Amino acid sequence: MGLVGIGERASALGGTAWTGAHGGEFIVDVTLPWVVAGDESAASATTVTP
């Protein structure tokens, strides 16, 4: 599974995954669609920034 599995799972859910070195650190960045249950007006995914 590993990093390839993370990318496959993200893709299966309509998201993206990026892994690699950045600024001397190893980063795993996964973006997944966020849809609020019952919100029929959500035509596309919304990005949520913590």
C-alpha cells in the first residue's frame, strides 16, 4: 500500500495526493472533496483550510 495506496485511495474518492520533499521535510498532502450532507446545491468540491 504505502504512498501509492494513498494516491489510489484519494483518487478513488475524487481527490488528489502529493508526496515529496519540501524545505528539508517530507510532505504528504492529500485533498479530498468536502460535501455537506443534504446540501443539494454543492455542484463541486469545496476546499477547507484548517
